Amino acid sequence: MDVSVIIVNYHTSELVTDCLRSLYAQCRGVELEVIVVDNASEPGLQRKFDTLFPGLGVKCLQLDENVGFGRANNAGAEIASGRNLFFLNPDTILVNDAVSILSGYLDSHPDIGAVGGNLYDECMNPMLSFRRRYPGIRWELNELLHNWPDRLRYGDNRRFNHTGRPMQVAYITGADLMMPASLFHGIGGFSPEFFMYFEEIDLCKRVAEAGYNIVSVPDAHIQHLEGGSFPQDPTRRRTRWQRGEQGRGVYYRLNANPLRRAIADILFRTFVLSRKLLKRL
């Protein structure tokens, strides 16, 4: 098996259905399996996908509780048989044969530990696909300064690859992250410390620490209907913010010493306060 596509579902089976339709329509160059991991949200998914995609062998793994994004992906990876693992968000649509493009690049570059494509919104406008640095003091200072340091250093290529060629980055967003299964298992997969957010950054950092590069492959095109898997009512927005804060805290606890955490936290709180003040003005 070439690629195992792992999709985490939490009340998003309609999005997953659209994602799978695009996946099967676009993928031509590799042998793949699809594993949908349900975070205890929709019983009967196996029957649903067997009916919608007869003979294609979609595997549904039903978990007993909502364990979050990273741990659910870990559960899918445990039953995967692909040489490469492709962690794909449910709110994504493949525009081209991104799976074959990414898998082929991984297979031909043994020094590469993780890859991802260019992400587009529903109107095919470029959107966040990666970042060029890891969270830390410089990251927080950059945010506080409205990304001007990164704008000056990286130009238009700070979050999206406009170069037309593969480019080394710090991390790939969790919406479309592919890596060799052997490496994923070798570094312990997604940390179970995370529930949601920042887990892909932590994973990519460990990939880099293991001596591998992380690369944006712009020939792979994927739409990311961001927020489709997280409805935008006020309560859900607050929950999303809280999850992001929790993930950020876990990341710093695992990857920074107390002094650096304290300085980063001061910068972050200053950034949040400045945003609130600007909104009031």
C-alpha cells in the first residue's frame, strides 16, 4: 500500500463525504486506503460510506470518546498499512492529484520527513499552508508587530508557496500533512498531551529534530474550507479560542524552558490586549 489517508470526523460526515468524492476523483497515481476515525460522534458511519463508496473499502474506526485531533490520528495510524500517512482535514477538497504528488516527492527524497501542498479557500485564494518559524519569543514578537518581521524576511512566501518549486518550511498545517509511516511511528506520532491545535507544529518540530527537512510542495493543490468543521457561532468561536490557548500552552510546556515560556506569554498577552484595544477604537 502506498498511502493511507487518515481523516478525523467529529459531526462532519457530510464534509468527509465531499472530501472523499474529490479524493477518489483526483487520485490516480498511487494505491491508497482511506481511514475515517470518528471521535464518538456519528454511529453507523461504516454503513454510510459502504453505501456511498461501494467497493472502495473505506475503513471507519469508531472511538468510544472524543479524544481530540492528534490522538484520533494516532488511532488511525495504528491500523494503517500505507508506506506514507496522509493526515487530511475533513473540510478539504482535492483540486488535483495532490496525494500522488506529495507521495512521489516523499519517496524520491529520503531526507524529507514531512510535506504538504498549497492550500486555497473556497474561492481559490491562497491561504495559510505552513509557517517559516516555530512558536517562541520571535514568533510572539512577530505576531505583536502584525507580522511585519516575517513580511520583510519572507515576503509573500511566509505562509503560502508562490515560488513554484519545493521550499523548506518549519511546519505544515495539520490540514494536509504527509509523512512516512516509519518516521511517524519512530518519533511517537502526535503527542497525546494535545487535544486540538499546535499538535502538528510539535510533530513537525520533532521531525526536524530527528534530522529531516519539512517541505512545501506547491504543485499539490487542496482547498481548505477552514471553519467548516468548526461552526462559527459565538459559543463555538469561544471554544475554538480556548482550545487554541490550551494547545499553545501545551506546546510551550513541551518545547520551551520556563524563562522563554514566561517571555513568550507576556508577548502573547500584550498581543491579545492590543487586538482588543484596536477593536474598541
